[in-house]
Amino acid sequence: MDNINEQFDLIIIGGGAAGLAAAVSYGKRRGSSSRYAVIEKERKPGRKLLATGSGRCNLTNLDMSEDYYNDSAKAFVSDVISRMTPERLVSEFKKLGLLCKPDEAGRVYPYSNRSDSVLDVLTNWLEHTGAKLFCDTKIDRIEACAGRFVLYSGNKCFHTEKLILAAGGRVQKNLGSDGSSYEFARQLGLECTPVFPSLAPIIVNDKSLSLAKGVRTAASVSVICGGKKLHTEVGELQFNEKNISGICIFQLSRYVNEYFAGVSNYKKPVIIADLAPDISKNELTDYFYTKQKILPETPVSEMFTGLLNKKLGAYLLKRANISGMDNPISRLSENQLEAIVNIVKECSFEPCAISAENSAQVTAGGVALTEIDRNFRSRKYKGLYIVGEALDADGLCGGYNLHMAFAGGFISGAHAAKEEKKHDKNKRA
Ligand SMILES: Cc1cc2nc3c(=O)[nH]c(=O)nc-3n(C[C@H](O)[C@H](O)[C@H](O)COP(=O)(O)OP(=O)(O)OC[C@H]3O[C@@H](n4cnc5c(N)ncnc54)[C@H](O)[C@@H]3O)c2cc1C
């Protein structure tokens, strides 16, 4: 095996979105005047980046605001997005040769609609600027001594003046990031907030859920804690064997997982779905009464025909405690019709466990933002930067997580290069 003991001006741990952006941003400014490297534990960089946006990479959103990020990150994010607006991010990518286009909701994708275009542009620039790329190299330990850093990976040892920590979060370990960032933070004595999965399916306690397995339906979904509605989303709700999912559920999952991770100030959350969001309760009641009057012999099992998916109908009848599926609907009482209307308009789900990490899109929590300044530089170590999902700044679905990862990469890389130039100038003077 190689016995590497190399010296660098800058090392970036992690060849993901944030790490590659940092490397390119630094390399464009320093180029051959600097020795720098990206160290990646996987066989190739950017595995998670390739999986983003269902292979299309939703890299930012024109509708950008700190409101789309966790509460503790809002002030920090507000400053970052004022300096790296979505338009600026798109223009940074354009300078690298990547054209982008927004969809009708403002979500920005590469013009090719392919995430590999984003990765290719970044890795081509990496090569062009002379970066050294070490793959299949997992950093196990970092030591800081006398203003420098020593990184250990098996029998390899890397020395560097500057270090950009871009090792990602802890979800979907099969795509690379395995929580190393938090271990590095611990080794360097940096504070971390509790980490837990977000943007994920919500596991619910409901034995009849499998009746609706596979159904996708339009819904307005809210998370309620202690009687207070915290957040509502409209979108496609998907029913699975043991969980509910879909983008609208992902957007609510942080509240649920915060509770199960023990870091929530709220009472146990409940999810309420309106499964006929365009129809008022009165209209729905009229619909069922009319059906009962005009088609009294219709079997109860056909109650939802013409309104909702049949499998979903069977599930809702079960949830409304209606039995006798072969009975005619004329036999349903007023109370039973009311129960049916209520379950459609306010179908409640009781979350019962934290979402699985291998089903989540992002890690909430991480290195505390108080540890870094507005250039993502550590307050404790002048040569250290921390970027991307490793930080306690997570956003909603829609390009917000990649925006932060790329913004952190571009800003930190540029700052590290500027600091070095300053240093070179002082040395010459
Ligand atoms: C399926 C899926 C779809 C998503 N879609 C979107 C989307 O469309 N839009 C959006 O905004 N966000 C999306 N996200 C979230 C987004 O991908 C992440 O937030 C973002 O990639 C974080 O970037 P990062 O560079 O911090 O981490 P990563 O992209 O995870 O990169 C970190 C890199 O560090 C490497 N690494 C980790 N530990 C070590 C170590 N010890 N030594 C060496 N290397 C190490 C990893 O292998 C990895 O390559 C999606 C996430 C998933 C899972």
C-alpha cells in the first residue's frame, strides 16, 4: 500500500456538492500557485449529487428566503443568501459553463435536466485548475497542531495549512456521507447540535394503512402540535405499508423527527390530511347525500367511486368504522355519513417513530453556526472552513439544501484563496 505523507496548502475533505464547489472556487483563484487536493472516501466524487432531484439536480430556487430553513439558521442563511442569491449562483455556474433553467415553480435545474452535467462541469474544472483528487480515501482522524492540520487515512497521512470540511451529513450512507463530519467536529472540539433525519417519509401507527398502499392522491397536509397548526403543505400524498410520503410529507417531517429526536419544544405531533382539498365540507356532505338519494342501492364499498381512488375509499371506510361493505348506501345513518365526510376532510395520522436515515434527503442539526463566521471560517481555527450539510442549516425540498452547499463551497473557496494571496503579499513585502 502507498505510504503517503504529503504536504498541501489546502485540503478539502469530501467531493460532494459543497466540496467540489469549494475546490473549483479556490482553484480558479489560486491555480498552479497552490498545491491543493480533494479527498473523497468513495470510488468517485459526487455520488449524492448525481442522485439529487431524481437525477435532475434541483440546484437552487428563485423563490429564496431564510424562511425555508430551520429556525436556528435563519440569521446566518439570510446573510448567505444576500451574498449568494439564486441568480448569482446560476451566474457562477454559467461562468463554469453550466447553463440552468427554472421550472414554473422557480426550481432551478441544469439546462440538460441531468445531474451529471453539474458533476461533470465541476470535475472538469477540478482537473483544469490542477487539483489533486484522492478517491477511495476515507479520512479517519484530524489533528490540529500549531495552526496546521494532519489528516489520517489508514497508513496515509496528509498535512495542510488550510482545511475545508465538506464531508456532508449522515443520511443515505450508501451515497457516501456517514456522519464523519460530526466525528471530525468532536476531534477538533467544535460544538454540534443533535442530528436527525429530515425530508423523509413519516412512519405512522395505523394498522389499516396497507389498505391504501400505493395510492397517490392530492392533499392538503398539516402538522399539528398541542392543538397548534405549525405548517401546511399542498401536494401529492403517497400511502405506503408503514409510512406516508410525498414531497408534502417530506416538508413536514422535520417537526416530527425533532420530536422523536428529543429536541422539540412542542407536544407530540399529529398529521392531518384533507383528501379533497378543493371541495368544502358542505359540498362533500351534499355529494354523499345526493348519491344516497339518487343511487340508494349502491353498495357501501362503492361509496367513493367517482370521487377518490377505490383503494383509498376502502381505507377511509375502515377508518370511519363503517362495516357491511355489501349493504346499500341507503342504510347509512346521518352519523355515519358525517363520519365519512370527516375522515376525508380531516384524516389524522399518528407518527410513531423517527424516519429512517436511509429514506431521508437531508440531515438536520450539525456543526453549530456559532462556530463559523460569514465566510464559513471557523472562529477557533483560522485555517479551517466548514460547509454544506455538515452544518446546522437545513432547508425544505426545492433546491434549498444544494443552494446552501454550493453557496458555502463558492464563498469558502474564494475566501481561502483571498487569505492566501494576502499572506503571499505580506511575505513578499
Ligand atoms: C436522494 C436525494 C435527493 C436530493 N435532492 C436534492 C435536490 O434536488 N435539491 C437539493 O437542494 N437537495 C437535494 N438533496 C440534498 C443534497 O443532496 C445535500 O444536502 C447535499 O448534497 C449536501 O452537500 P454536501 O457536499 O454537504 O454533502 P455530500 O453531497 O453528501 O458530499 C459529502 C462528500 O464527502 C464524502 N465523505 C464523507 N465522509 C468522508 C470522509 N471521512 N473522508 C473522505 N470523504 C468523505 C462523501 O462520500 C461525499 O461524497 C437530496 C438528497 C438526497 C439523498
